[in-house]
Amino acid sequence: MTTSPSETTSSPAETEHAGQRLGERLQSGDVVLLTGELGAGKTTFVRGVARGTGSDAAVASPTFQLVRLYPGRVQLAHVDLYRVENSSELRDLGLEELAGQGAVVVEWGERLEVDGAAHLEIEHLGADRRLIRTIRDLSH
Ligand SMILES: Nc1ncnc2c1ncn2[C@@H]1O[C@H](COP(=O)(O)OP(=O)(O)OP(=O)(O)O)[C@@H](O)[C@H]1O
Ligand SMILES: [Mg+2]
């Protein structure tokens, strides 16, 4: 396993690049939970993840759409739970089905419990600096 447990980035491009390296490792069935405060850089990171899965889709925050799908080497389902208010909405998400079709990356992932999921936390260190911590890596 080559992922470092944590790294500090100094620009959005560096965070995207960290995401890209994770995306290159993703396989169908992987679920990655992202945590971090508002504006921490979760969507920026996902932009890189999508590129790493071979997608050239324009990645934006799926604020009014719970899930956006990016076709690539593996399909990437981009989930944002910010506006999800109750557990029935979480059940309706169909996470297992999404993970059956490809990889899944979830913003505000602390709202889910998924066996075997990877967990990364992005922390705002001030100005353009961010700490990306691997709490739990991919299992492969
Ligand atoms: N090192 C960095 N890494 C990531 N983003 C950075 C960095 N430095 C500055 N930024 C800026 O911080 C903002 C991060 O926004 P982004 O939408 O990625 O965060 P988010 O965690 O998804 O927010 P939200 O909680 O609203 O979903 C962007 O405007 C980005 O350009
Ligand atoms: Mg976001």
C-alpha cells in the first residue's frame, strides 16, 4: 500500500492531485467516506478522484442532487449528504446498488456507516493549506 497516512496541500490543484492518486486505485465496490467542515476541499478532492477513475466529467457539488454519476474506467458515484435530513433519505440512497455498479465517494460521509469503507478527513489549516488524513485506507 503506497498511500501516505496524511499529507498537507497548499493549493486546490494539489488537493485534486491527491484525489487523483486515490481515484487511480479505486475499484468497483469501493466506498470512500470524506469528512471535513464546509469549504474544507471535499469537492475539490473529488474532482481529482474522478479524473483518477478516468472520467473527464465536470465535477461540481451535487447540492440539489444527492448523487451524480461519472462514467470512467470504473463508474464513480459522487454523493453529497449535506442536505440529507433523515435516515429514510439515507436508506433511499441505494448505496449498495451504487457500489455494485462502481466506486462511491461520499461528502459528509460521517452521516453513513458502511462496513469496509475507506475514510479520509480534510482539515482546513488556514489560507490555502489543507491536511488530508487517511483515517482508514482502501482494503486493497
Ligand atoms: N489546498 C486546497 N485544497 C482544496 N481547496 C482549496 C485549497 N486551497 C484553497 N481551496 C479552496 O477552498 C474551496 C474548497 O471548496 P470545496 O467546494 O472543494 O469544499 P467542500 O469541502 O466540498 O465544501 P462543502 O462543505 O461546501 O461541500 C475552494 O474554493 C478551493 O478553491
Ligand atoms: Mg462539497
